[in-house]
Amino acid sequence: FMRSATIDQLVRDPKTEELQHKAVFLIFFSGQQSFARMAKIADAFGAHRYNYPAKYSKRAALLSQALTRLDELSHVIDHVVARKEALLSSLAARHGAWRTHLARQKGLYNALNLWNYDLTRKVLIAEAWCPASMIEETQEALRRATSRSGAHVPSILNVLETDEPPPTYFRVNKVTSAFQEIIDTYGVPRYGEINPAAFTVITFPFLFGVMFGDVGHGSMVTAFALYLCVNETKMLALSARLRDDIITMAVRGRYMLLLMGIFSIYCGVLYNDVFGLMADFFGTSWTETPPRHGGPRELKAHGMVYPFGIDPGWHRSANELSFGNSYKMKLSIVLGVAQMLLGLGISLVNALAARNALDVWCDFVPQAIFMLSIFGYLVFCIFYKWSIDWVAEERVAPSLITLLISFFMSPGEVPAEARLYAGQERVQVLLLLLAFVAVPWMLLAKPLLLRRRHLARAGYKNVACRPTARDDPAAARGLLRSTRDHDTDEDSVSVASSNNGKAYAEEFDFSEIMVHQVIHSIEYVLGCVSNTASYLRLWALSLAHKQLSMVFWEMVMLPPLQSCRAGGSSWRCAVPLFFGFAVWVVLTTAIICCMEMLSAFLHALRL
């Protein structure tokens, strides 16, 4: 008779020490022959046999021993676990201090590894760059370190003269640090060059404001940024404690958020937008006939102009959307070309500061000609079109898109719907020729002039090393050898003296320079086109922002207001208005002031 049961848990094999699935079975038999047969079968199948006494008293004693053993092992395990928890708790309490100590030691040894050990004087020597304005502060820091460490020999600071170009260092504060980090992600200017972060402090929040322009939404962003600035100490501690990327980014860029909110309010006043609705700060210059249906028809007074921004009368006109799209699209192109010309101006100042005439005449001049011939002319046409009252002259306003297409596709011909002024054909042909001349100028001038300069220097050295004796070849060879040795010594000395003992081989690879210039020229030409088109995102994001704000107002707030206007009890008006206002505030804060603001921030970062 046999009974068996499967063990659900894995059991460790006593021989192989591996976890395996096991089953327990109990066999009842009679006689020694049956026992011998069962034992052979169990051994053949690899089963483990355990003694099971026939008497109940022995079985009870064996069970008691097993239970006692299990209880002892359980107590041992509990004691080990408790001991382990106590040890780990004590280690965890000291983990922060150990981590800080190891970080300090690691930083210390990493800094010491940068030093050179002088075997003769038994001292450590370090060479490092230090701003000239901070030399006294550095010396004072060394004196404090010497006094704190109790060293008997003070640290010595010597200023070395070198011809190596220094690294770039910009002194920043809590306002400009966020803008400097944005610039550093794209590239660090070389020593002596203009820092673009000074311009980014204004251009970046302004471009954001162009896309996010709204007095109401800008006020919300400004209020949030002001709260972070006023409570900056508490907010910095909170971000350090939470270690959340979003909170840290908002706290560290609190002054950037403040400027973004201020410029959003400024552009919102230009657009006359308050939460997507047209505001009337100074009173419209147009009259309505008939009211609310016919739209603006005539000015209240001849020559009357709205004092600042877009006249709110456009909000009630039939062509509001087309006017807003045209205005913002042209404004985006003007701002984009202006910022690209600012970049060209910075490159000119950098080249003049470095006294590099080659960069001025072979990079800046053709780039400026190409930019102004095409996109500068487009900006001129935009302002020229804005400056003429086409309605008063009873003429159809020309299409700038048609003008730009004909500028490239049919030079010398101007369609009637694209004519702005007399003599337009000759001007456009001349500008197109200048643009075509600027491309090979930009592509070939600099590499060829560099090659010519290199060949002139190399030719001069070859002439200086030629032998002059004809009758005595041996003397000529000796003279040549001594001249070479003398020139080599002089060159090495001059190079070593000009580089503080570090001689650098000056190599010239015309193919590498040519490839670099080709890539740079193609990148600039294509970048002018793509970047100008990329600035149209200012128009697209501004339009999307306004339309989304209007949708929230018309779909959420307008129905409760219309029900209140229709009349009825105060409860029938107050309850829908309360819930509608709550929903509108949540949508405005979550979608527009968070998601839409982040989208505008990323697009401004791209520009």
C-alpha cells in the first residue's frame, strides 16, 4: 500500500544542493524481502529513503525531535534577521556621512592627480587658468587653506605668461545663469568672442512672448515666477530635497520665467488679447454700421490711429482671421531676419576683434550680401507694403508670395499682382546676381587665399635653404647642412619661446580646409532658407494659442453667461457659472499655462 503527496515549493536536494521539485511517498509492506525490493527500486530511481519506525512511540519521539530542531532553527533565523536589520539600520544612518566623505576624498584625489610632482623639491605643482580679476581672491583662499590645515609651508601662487589661448569664462549671476546654460548647450564661445547670452536675455523671452502673447496668460506666468523669486530660498531647498527635474528646472529658471511672463504681457498688449478675447484699452478708432453685424466701416476721425497695438475693431470684422494671419506671418519673417542679421553682426565684431581680415572679407561680406539680397529685400518689401494705403490709392495690395516666386523663377519680369514700385525688375535682377556671386565667393575665396599664403611661406623657406656654391659641391653640401641645422635650431627656439617650451607643428591640408568650407557654405545657404521658414512657427504658435483660448471661452464660459443673460432665478445662473468658471480655470491652467507654455518654450529654444 502506498500514499504520496507533491510538495508545492522547491526543495534543496541533500546531495546536489540544487532546488528541485520533490514528492513524498509512504510505502507499507511486510517482510524483509519486500523491504529489500522496495529499497532497490527507490535507489534505482534516485529517491531518498528515510527511517520510519514501526512503533508509534518511536515515531512520536522522532517527530518531537524534528519539531524541536525546526523551532531552534526558526529562533536562529529570527535572531540573524534581527541582527542583520540592526546592522543595516546603523549602516544606513552613517551612509550619508560615508558618501560625503568618499565624494570629498574622490574629488581630492582627482584634483591631486592633475598635479605634477617635483622629485627634486618634493612639492606638488599645478597649472590652472584663473580669471585676472580673481587672483587676489585665489591668494586669499590659499592663505585660509594653509591656516586651516596647519601646514608649515605656505602655498605659492605664481602668474605665468603663456601664448596658449585661455578657456572661456563668463561671470554669471542668478538672473543670467539660466540663459548661459542654454547657450552652452549649443556651444561655448571662444576666448575673446562676444557672449550671445547677453542678447539671449532679451531675444529668448521676447520670441516666447510673440508665440504666447496674451495679457491674461502672461499675468498668470508672471505671478507664478514672482512667487518663485520672492520665496527662492525655500524653493531651492524644496527642489534639492525632492530632486524632481521639473521642479528644479522651474526654480532655477525662475527669472527666465519672469521675463517670459513680462514679454507675454507686452505682446498681449500688442495683440490686444486677454484670455483669447480682444480687449479695448484705448478705444477703437472705427465705427460700426450696423452694430455687431456690419463690422468696422469707417474711421471715427480722419487719420485716427489706435495708440498702441492692434485696433480692437478688427475683432468684430469679417476679415479678422485673414488680417491676423497676414500680420503675424510677416512679423515672424521680420523678426527672424533681424535675429539672423544680429548673428552676422556678432561674427563681424568677433572677426574685427581678432583682426582677421580673411574672415571679414571671405565670410561676413558674402554672407551679408547673400542674406540682404534675398531676405533683406523681402523685409524691405514687407515694410514698403505696410507703408502704403492701398485702399486710398484704389489699388489691390500686391502679393509678396507671388513676388518671391517671380524673383527666382522669372528674373526680370514682375507680374502685375506683385508690383510694388517702378524699376522693380532691374533691382530684383541686380539683387539676384549679387546672391549668385556671393555663393562662389563664400565657397572658394578663403581656401584659395589660405593656400596662397601657405605656399608663399613654404616657398620662402625653400629659397633660404638652397646652396649657393657651384664649384665645390662638398662645400655646398656642407653649407647646406649647416644652414639647415642653423635654421632648424632658430625655428625650434623661436617656436619654443613663443609657446613657452611647447613646440607645435603647423600643418596645412588644403583638401580638409576645402571640404570644411564647402560644408560651411552649403550649411549657411540652406540655413538661411530653412531658418527663415522656421521663424514662421512664431505665427503658427501665436495663432494656435489664440484659437485655443477662444475655444475654451466659447465652449466653457459662454454657455453659462448666455443662460444668465436669458434670465431666470439666481441659482440657475450661479451654479452653471460656478462650475463653468472652475472648469475654465482648470483647462486654462493645465493646458495653456502648462502644456502650451512648454510647447512655446521648446519652439523658442529651437529659434
